[in-house]
Amino acid sequence: MRELTRTEAIDLVGRGEAEQELPERMRADVRLLGGLLGQVLRESGSPGLFDDVERLRTATIAAYTDESPEAFERAAAIAESFSVDRADEVARAFTVYFHLVNLAEEHQRVRVLKERDGRPDREDVTDSVAAAFVRLAAEVGDDTALDRLQNLRFHPVFTAHPTEARRRAVSSSIRRLAALLVEHDAALRGGADERRAERRMIEEVDTLWRTAPLRAEKPTPVDEVRAIMAVFDETLYTAVPHVYRRVDDALQGPGAGNRAPVVRPFVRLGTWVGGDRDGNPFVTASVTKKAAAIAAEHILLGLERTADRVARNLTLAADTTPPSPTLQGLLQRLAAADEEGGADAVKRATGEPHKRAMLLIARRITATRRRDADLAYRDPEHLLADLRTVQSSLVDARAARQAYGHLQQLIWQVETFGFHLAELEVRQHSAVHAKVLAECEAGGALSTQAEEVLEVFRTIAQVQQRYGPRAAGRYIVSFTQSAQDLANVHRLARHAVGAAGTAPVLDVIPLFETFADLQAARDIMAEVVEQPEFAARLEATGRRLEVMLGYSDSSKDVGPVAANLALYEAQAEIAAWAQESGIRLTLFHGRGGALGRGGGPANSAILAQPPHSVDGRFKLTEQGEVIFARYGDPAIAMRHIDQVAAAVLLASAPSIETRNHEAAARFAEVAATMDRASRDRFFSLVKAPGFAPWFATVTPMEEIGLLALGSRPARRGLSVESLEDLRAIPWVFAWSQARINLAGWFGLGTALEAVGDVELLRRAYDEWPLLRTVIDNVGMSLAKADTRIARRYLDLGDRSDLADLVMAEMELTRDWVVRITGGDELLANRPVLQRAVKMRDPYVDALSLLQLRALRVLRAEDTAAPEWQRLLLLSVSGVAAGLQNTG
């Protein structure tokens, strides 16, 4: 076999994306990585693989630019010509390519962020916390703005919903490639360092190619816990305090670091991983206990290492930096409790009292991690008290820079993460509570399920006792339909501990998911706060209350348009009720990564919320591929946190609240018309006889359940005869795999047509943030869809009436979105996003054609052929990587 030339290697990705006006350095990265992949395919693939990949790639690009049926048929014919083994290899090649393109895009984002941070003025950063503070202060005054800043709260909650299709081994390989790209950037062009980086990169691309892309088995809930820990260890532990530091630097200017920070920790992490048992029989009380222990081990180990590092750097002599009397008293107490440690600290820090104190504090953190009762800190507050004693002593000795430097970052970390890292939340379905409670009150032997439900409450109490009340205690009730559904949780907790026991401290949180439940939410909350347990908890928390809103099931229930309008109205009503009742409300948004599950840019969505529905507090779920996209890289994580927190702070500005309130009132009739029309259109599809099995036929819904994505089952029942039994995630995931993305847009075209007035709708788009967010998200969703491929999926079924209905609504929605947003095609008003989508789409088309072929074979066979099933699952993983926000 002849050697692959550099031109041929680059040619794997060399044509097609060059026209898309990508940043030059990113285009160079894509060419470099694509060229390395081409070389690997020639070296490690079977004979002729590179040429077959190139044939299909060229054909799909041609079909993308030439919309004639003939061009598309030529591409489809190539996909059909491959043997199943060849199709398997081709699908893997395109999947690896998407991983590399995603890496190049992420690397470009990091590069831009670092270049911008290198500019001292940073005037372009208008969506940062510092910029939001300046704007807010101009409206409400400095004192009020500072108070709101110091009470700001951003609370992301990580979930284990199964939407991350790639294996951890694949993710690890990509992270190593990311580090090599950084090295490559820093190397001199043509020098030895550049050659070494490229040699190591091709080795890593070869490893990525040879790594099995699919998990052999579903991960257990404990596996999912450990996967989330990787994000904490590699990113969030250091990124979060760096965000605080950046905000403080911007607000205090030259005085930053030489005086007390004005920023208080505003990030709190939550997790459902190991706690969410709604529909997941594998999440048991034992798993929840392990999840808490794993998280505590990670944070205490991190704090231990950081405290030791602070100690090593705090080499301040007693004569230049004398200890305060309070610090001297602390040293005496620490040394008396830990004689061995005290003696060692004297040797290591002779004449350095602040270092000696930090060494002993670090030892106490170690003892806390090891559960040494004699030395362990009882809770994070006692650790904070010791750290603040050291800090105050440094300030008294005029060593303010040491007081507010690395030591301050450690204090921020303890304040943010405690001894538990993330607040572990439990979720269970209201119907399960009702069933178990009936058993408990009927007397007699309890079922295994009932015993398990009761054990969860005992586990929460144990976790709180060991790691502090913040470690656990939020208990979410799925499908809350009445105040009784919430009261049942407290009754079960009392049954769990018995008359003589102490029940855990619980914040019981309703999750309103369906259209009807959203409409009833205000009345349910007004009733539930009158119950003794809720009234007592309100009193204990300063009248704080949390309510969760479900985006995915409401969208599956009435369609994306009506769901968005219902969610807005529910928030407005609950927020107004909370204001009237003197309640400090936090709305918890159950948003997924996909547009059909409430996905899309979080900051623009926050700024579109009703008055008083944010009030400086924002909580949302983060899941699947979104976790790693937003929090996998430190620079991107810091930018994301800064952006979202800025929107949360700014959402309470009078100008924003007035704009949203007046726009909602001004366009209320438009909203009502859209609501009715979109629901009718959506119901005409999903309530049609035989819709559910047809949906399972024309999408890879059934096969998605075979992917080892997560521990949670894909549906609640055993059949797809009823749409209600299907979880929202496979509903969205399946439509995105079919390149239809129906869950994100269906019904909007009819809704806009029902309004009919283009000028009115354009004015609403400009003036009403909610409509703008909906239409922009639909534009992105439709841009990732493909009408020709969609039609082929729909043709897998025998219902031309339903297929025609879907295609007609897609065309109608596309037409109206373009007319309202301007230009002559989707995303014309968002050129950067448009270029990114156009760069990917032809390559996704190639995988879709392979997936279609596998589906046709599997639909025609009485028994599933393993090799075709594998091809289908490979293509699902590849399409997910290409489209990105799929879950």
C-alpha cells in the first residue's frame, strides 16, 4: 500500500468546510485533526476504507449543496453499496471525525476566551457578572446592587439521564488530544516540539479509532456517580473559586486581593446521580449512601490537598507577621488535640505560626476524611471558623494579600462545597408514595418496594448526620398533582423512623410536569404551605420555598409551543403568589440539553422569565452531553458560570422585569392564538390512532433502548402502545436521530399561521423575549433537521397521512421562522451558529444514510441480525456526536 500524502490526508475534511468562513486557526485545527484521521484510516483501517469514506463524504457534500433528487440518490446508493462490515467501519470513521471537530470547536472557544482575557479593557464582555452588576447598579443604586450580588445563587444540578452516547474511554482520549492541541499551539512552527506534538496526536487519534465506541454494558448508578466526579476533580473544584476571583477583580480593580472580597460564593452544586429513583429500580438506598460517601471523599481530599498547599506557601515569619492572640489560642487547641501533628508542625514551621496553623488544619481535614472522631471537624462551619481565624490574624499583621489570596480561595471552596461537594437530591414518583403509604397504614407485612422507600428516609437522616444538613434533604416528588402528594412524603418519613426516631430535615419539592399540573400549580402551593410540616420549614428557612417545573414531559404532553407558554404562565402565577405570601421562591427548571426538553442558551432563557420568577436565584438540571460540553473544560466552565450568573443577577433589573411584563401583556392575544392552534395541531398527530407504534417504527426509538447509555430504563412500561409510557428522553432522542427533531418545533408553524400577521409577529419577535427565545431555538432545531432524510425515515412506516402531516408542518414552520427572523434561510440572523451547523450537516447525513439502511434491514428481518444492530447503534452514537444537543 502506498504512503498517504499530506494532501490526501487533509482531503478527508479539506473540501466543504473551507467555504464556511470558519476562523482560520480553527480551520487549521480541523484540517490537522482530519488529516491525522485520514492517515490513521489508511494505516489501521481495512484496505480501501479511506477511499470509501472519501466517496461517501464527497457525495453527501455534493447532495447538501445540490438539492436535486439525483445528487441525494447518488449518496444514498454509495451507502447502500457497502457490506455491513464496511458500513460499520465507515460509521466509526465519521463518528471519530465528529469527536475531532467537536474538540476543535471547543479548543477555539478556549482560545478566544484566553485571548479576550489577555486584553486589559475587556469591553466586549457585556454578559459577565461584573458587567451585569454595573448595569444593575445604574438602575437600582450601588447598595441595592451589592446586596443582590451578595445574595446571588446559581445552582446547577447534575443528573444521570442517559443522553451521553460516548464512552468514558472515548472522552478520556479526547481530553488527552485536547492537551496535545494546547502543546501544538505553543510549539514553534516546524520545530521539534511541533513534530513531537503531532506524533503524539496521531498516536492518540489511532487509539481513539481503535477504542470500541459502544459500551459493552449499561453503567450502574455508582458508575454514573464516579463519572460525575471526574467533572468535579478536573474542572469545578478550581473553576468555581476562579469565577469568584474574576468577578472580585473586576469590581474592586487595583484593590482586589488587598482587602476583603465583595463577592460571596454564589454557586451551589446539586446532584440527582445516585438519588433519582423515579423509574430507576437500580437506585437503592444503598446506592444513595455510596453516592454521598464518594462525593465526600472527593471534596475532603481536595480540601486536604489545598490546605496543605496553602500551608506550604504561608512561610511568614513571626517577627514580620506576628500571630494574633486568637490564632495563638487556636494553635494551642490544635496542638493539644493532636500532639503528634503539633510536634511535626513545629519542626516544619519553626517561627512560622500561620503555616503551623494551616498544617494542623490540613491534618484535621484528613482526619475528617478518614472518620477519625478525635480529630475530625464536626461540620464545615467549624473548619471555616479556623480558616477565618488564620485570615483575621494575617489581616491584623498587615499581610492582607496573603489573607485574601490562596487562603481566600480555600475559604470559598469550603463555603461552596462543604464536606459533601454537591447537595444530593432524592426524586420519586408520587404514585409510588401513595402506594407505599397505603401499605404502611394498612398494617401487616410490607412489600420489598415499601421497605426500600422507607429505607431511603433513614439513609437521608444518616447522610445529614455524617456530612451536615446541606448534604441531603431536598426530596422531589415527580408528577405532583395535589397538596396531598407532598404531604405523603412527611408521613412516610415518620413511618420510616418510628414514633421514637428523629425524621430527617426535608425540603419537599413539587415537580409540576404535565400541562394540567402546571395550570394547577399555584393553587396546590397555596394549599400545601398551610400544612404544619411545610409551615414549620418555611419558618426555619426564612420563608424559602422551592418549586420544580418540568420542561420535557409538558412538551411531550401538549407540544413545544403550548408547553413554553404554559411554563411561562405557571412561573408568573407562582411568582406572584410567592410575592403576595412573603415567600422567597426558587424555581427549579428541569431543562435538558435538547431543544424539545427546554434546552438552548440558558442566559437568554433566564432574561425572558416573568417578573420575580428569578429574583437572583436560578436552579436547573444539567445532564448528559451538556455536562461535559459546559463543564468539561475549565475555561469554558468559568465562562458558562459567569454568563448564567450574570443573567440571573440582571433578570431582577427593573428594566428587564418591566420589559417582560409589558411584552407578555401586549402580546397576550398572540399567545392565546398560538397556544390553541399549536395544541390542536400537536394533538392531531400524537392522538391519531396508532401513532405510538408508528413512531416506534419510523424512528430508532426501540433500538435506542438497547444502547448502554445509562442505568435508567428508557420507558416506564413494556410497550409503546401508549405515548404516556414513553419517557421524554427517548421521545426527543429518537426524533433527533431521524433528523426530524419534531419535539422541538412541531406546531409552531400552524401557531404562527393562525396569527397570520407577519408584521405583528416580527414586532413580537423583536419586543417579546419569550417568543424570540422560542423562535430562535426552533430555528436551530430545524437547521439540524433534513427534509430528504426525514422523509426516508417516515417512509419506514405505512402511514402516509401521518408522514405527510409531519412534513407539511416542518415546511410551514421553516417558512414562518425565516419570514420572521429575516434573510432567506434558517439561522441567517445567527451566522456563527449557521456556519457550525452547515459544516456538520453533510457528515451527519452520511451517518443517517447508514442508519437508515440498518433500520430497513432490521425492520424487514423477523429476528435482529447482530451485525446490523451494531451498525445501527454505532450510527446513533455518531449522529449524537454530530448534532450535539440531542438529549
